[in-house]
Amino acid sequence: MPQMAPLLWLNLYIFFTIVFALVIIMNFYMKPPIKISIPAKMAQLNSQTWKW
């Protein structure tokens, strides 16, 4: 298998560096998923008073 030319290695390095930077930037600016608020009815079911 022939060796890759030095400029091709440089292009590959630059390409993967740019892709890595874009992934980091996209992860930084992504909004967190919206949490679904629990209705009051469900909250009352979970907070039952136990009688021992």
C-alpha cells in the first residue's frame, strides 16, 4: 500500500480538527431537553401518608 503524501496527512489532520471543534461547539450551545412537569394529581399520589 503506498504511503500518503505529507499534504494529504495535513489535510486529514485539519479536517478532523475542524470536525472535532464543530462537535464541541455544537454540544456547548445545544439546549438541554425540556423536563416534563409532573401534574399535581401525580404528585399527590406519591405523597401518601402511611399509617403504621
